[in-house]
Amino acid sequence: MDNKILFKPGHTACAGCAQSLAARLVIEAAGSNTIIANNTGCLEVFSTKFPDSAWNVPWIHSLFENCAAVASGIEAALIYLGKKDATNVIAQAGDGGTADIGLQALSGMLERGHDILYICYDNEAYMNTGVQRSGLTPFYTNTTTSPISARFPGNLRPKKPMPEIANAHGIPYVATASAGFPQDIQRKVKKALSIKGPKYMQIHVPCPLGWRHESGQTLAVAKLAVETGLYPLIEYENGKLSGARKFAQLKPVEEYLKAQGRFKHLLGDPESIKQIQAIADNNILKYNLKAEAQKSD
Amino acid sequence: MKEFLEGSRAIAEVVKLCKPGVISAYPITPQTHIVEELASMVANGELSAQFVNVESEHSAASVVLGAQATGVRTFTATSSQGLFYMMEVLFNIAGMRLPLVLTCANRAISAPINIWNDQQDSISLRDSGWIQLYAENIQESADLHLIAYRLSEDKSIMLPTMVCMDGFILTHGMEAVDMPKQEEVDKFLPPYKPLYKLDTAEPLSMGLLADPDYYMETRFAIQETFKSLLKAIPQVNAEFKGVFGRDYGDGLVEEYYTKDAQKVIVAMGSVCGTIKEVVDAQRAKGKKVGLLKVISYRPFPYARVYDILKDVPRVAVLDKAVSLGAYAPLAVEVKAAFSGKQKAPRVVSSFVAGLGGRDITLESIKEIFLKLTQKEASLEFIDLKPELLTEEYGQ
């Protein structure tokens, strides 16, 4: 690891922001020979308010939806200059910038085969603009544009399956990660950067403001999402599921839901919780998240 | 040596001579031939650039933005809806002071969908912070690309340039073109040396958030650069003449029989060729008519327009675009040139013609000269078909 601090403190992220933590882990794992293209969003706003910048690597922000295309141009320029082999290129964005407005540019980047690591910091809503629903907002979440009412229990659609969508492009590496598992993030970033071609990583990053939990609970909440099976940590290599973090005992989703204000409306409603448990159970089956019991002798 | 070339081929040849490192484009009629030619030059090794085929114009502009920010000269081309789809990236490029060059093969805007020529696309981007140069013919289209790179990359300018050439008329038309030699281009256009770039040896951040304490100054700085361009464009135009033996007026405007003229048409782009033909014919009959060709729409050369037209009694402005609900875009600027001044033409009439590819014929131009009477025409559409209006809406 470089001795230089690549993502400096003093930026203006909220207390308990998991995105700032994950962004630091990513760039520390990638190292100083890295150029970053960043979409508009919380990370861009809190890390680069003129005249300050938290970044100690070359960093560019253009627009909300085009970091994958800007990174493609950076990569093409590095190839032209003969510098690509010595340089990592990372494109990074939030969940709205990835799954909604930036999906076309991302798909183009993946399809064209650029040697770029794309990172989606998934805090499951448009937090920068005030907690509006995105394509990665979970089922029954209370957001400012999927508000709960007597008629609606929050967001009516499940999360868009971005890892599978990325994987369907036939790219060499896709992974999910979580701020609750920092070493796993860094291992996956290093692995991704050792592979040539387009890579997609989606990191679950709790947002105390939007998820309405105590700032000190960020890592605990992140871990619960994984431990319940709602946010499985998986890897695809060359299209095949090659890894999943397994647990001997998966926790009931209610433990995760009750830790956050955005799901508070569901707590007296066993039917809704059952529906969310079904999403977790499906993940547990699909990705085989349950560790085999050890043989007794 | 002159070669008989299609306009798009001439542009591709001249872009090749400028040695861009990254080219990115998305197909749209009538820009396609330009980028097809470049793609084949890259494929057969004539041009050592990275050619990035993208999924949209938004990404084409974003790719060249990223590449230019990494310190490489770039090129892209588009038209019409494609230019509009690039719009937010184009404002972004200018704000980031990245000296890109883009060819706009001018085409009408939907709806109704129409692939033919007018200038509504680039005109609508007039506030984007891009230098806008309009070409009359294929030779000028090619030459303006050389001037564009040279201007944009000047350390005191650092703004992008849009070279506007009328779709089909210039992109698909054929003309004998004096293609520059590589040595001449190298002499006129030095290799691109960026002021700042994305480089791991010297990390810097680009595209930062500027709050109300800082934002205004960035816009003011661009406005000041546009003022300085009113001097820089004539200088570069003169240097261009020194190397290539050709020039285009003073680079901002070109005068054609304006000195003693009683009637002058102001116009931009390929229609100027048609107007020149009418002017020649009428001059032969002793009529004192002329043309003022505007090459640089941004920056707009108000002082030059004032000086040239202040003693001309009657001026007609021909627009190939509209600003629906207001005066036509070129007419607005010409009228503004006389605002608060001592002298002005007695009449500044405004005509709109050629929208959606309707031919502007010699007859259309003669009609404009005829209609340039003592009564000022305001936003008069030339060659309208009244019978269509009746059929559609009359009953």
C-alpha cells in the first residue's frame, strides 16, 4: 500500500457515512497509480468543494450519468499515450448514477471491453438530493418519493438486479461488497484490478440520514444486511458465480429492518416482513449462502 | 494540389492531418461520412488514433472530454438531435476549459423529424461557451478545422470550437479542395500541450463544485476570453494565410461588395455562395448590392458588423434558424450591433429561409433583395407554401 494518503480527511461527509469509508478503502487498495472519474452525487459533493479536494490521485467529475464514458475516454487516451498498463482507471458513482441515469453509459463501457473498474456505492436512494427512490431502493422502503400512506407501504419494486445485468455483458469480474466487511472490499478491488477488461463492483453503504439509524450504527447495519441474506456478498468470474460469503446461521430480516427508520412502518405488519423475508430466502437459495454444518466426527 | 473531394472526405483528411489521439462518435445523418472515413483511416493504419464507438452522442462527447482531460487532442462530429443529446456535456466541456473541436453537420431539429439542412441545431447551442464558426464551402469547412484547433488550444483561449458546415450541401457535396500538406499543418498547429491533465505523476482534481462564492467568476472568465477572441481570430486567420495562402475575410466576417452597397444581406454558411452569385449578377447590372458573411457567430463581432453596415441604408438578415416567439437569432445580433450607436441602417429587415432543407434558390435571394424596401420586414418567411397552411389549419 502507498504511504501517501490518497483520500484525505477533512471532507464534508455526514457522520457515519459509509460511502466515504468505502471510497477510502477502494482508493487505498487501488493505489496511487489510479485515475478516477466520478459521477455527480454525495461523494463528489462532499469530497471536492472548491477550493478543496480530498483526492490525492488524479480525479475528474463531469456530470451525473457519464463517468463510465469519461473513464472510457481516459482509458483510450492512456492507450494512445502508452501509459495504460501502468495506470488503473476507476469510474465510480452512486446507485442512481449507476442503475438509473448512468445505466446506458455503463452498459456501453462494459460492452466495449474497456479496462476499467466501475464501482457503484449503493446507499439505496438519491441521498444527495434528499432521499428520493432509485432503481436500487429496496422493496417497501419509505423514501421521500415513495412515501408510506394508508394505501402504500413505501417503494413497490424490488432492487434492480445490477450485478446480474453487469454480468450479462460477459465481463470478466462482477462482485458485491459491503462497508460492513472492509477487508473483503479491499481484496475484491485488488482482485478486480489484476484482471484486464471491464469490472463491476457494487458496495452496500449505509446512509444514516436516509436510512435513519444512529451514525454509530453504520457498520452494524451494513453487517446485518449481509447476515440476513438481503445483501449477499458474491463474485462472478467470467460469467460464473465463483464466490459467496456464507453463514452458518442467517439472521431473520426483521433484525435488519428494525434497526432503520426507513422500514419502521413495517414492524407491526408481519405480512410485509414475510414478503421481505422471502427476498432474503430466495437469495440464500440462489447464491447458496448457508454454510454446511461441520461434521461432528 | 487540388483534389475533387466529397466534403466529409475533406474534413476527415484535414482531421487526420491534425493527428488526434482519440476520436469518438455516434452515427447520425448527415455527419456519418466524416466518421466513417476516419474509422477506415484508423482501421488501415493511416491514422494512429483510438476510435471509440459509443452507444450515444452523450457518451461520444463524454469520451472526448475524458480523453482531452488526460492530455490528448480529440475529435468528434455530430448533427441535430445528436448535438442536442450532447448538450449538457458540451456546456460542461466549455466550463472545464477543454479545447475540443467538434464538427456540426448542420441539420434541422425534430419534430417533425427531418434530416435536411438548416442551422437550428448549432444556433440553439449558442450559449454553451463554444466558439462557433460557420463555413461557406468545403474548402472553408476544412480550413476552419485547422483554425479551430489552433484557436482552441491557445493557452490564452482554452475553449472548445464547433465548426458548423451545412449538412448534405457541404458534407455530401463535391468540390475541388486544396488539401494542406502535413508539413504545413505541423508548422501551423504545434503538438497539443495541455495546461493541466489527469496524470498520476501530478494528481489534480477537475470538475469541482463551485458554490456562490466562486461560480460567477468562472462564467465571467469565459466571457472575457470571448472578448479576446475578437482579436485572436483575425490574428490566427492572418497566420493561416501566411502558411496556406488563403484567408477568410478577417476570420470573423467576410465582406463581399459591401463598401458602396445600398443593400446588403447578412448570412452564414453555404447560402453565402448563392448570395454571392446573385450579387455578381446584380452588380453586372449596376445594382449596388452586397453580402456580409458572418463566420464567427460566437464570439459575435458586433463592432465589425457595426463598422461595415453603419452607412448601408438597407440591410437584410437571412436566418436559417428561428427563436420561436422572438426575433430570428442572427437578426437579433445584427440589430443589437446598432443599439445605442450614432449611425445605423435605415432598415434592418429579417428573413427566415431554408428551414428543414427547403432550397434557397437564386430566386429566393433575388426576392429578399426585392423585399428590402423602405418598409422593414420582420421575421418574414421566404418560400412559404400558403396552400399547406390552409390545408392543415384553415378549416
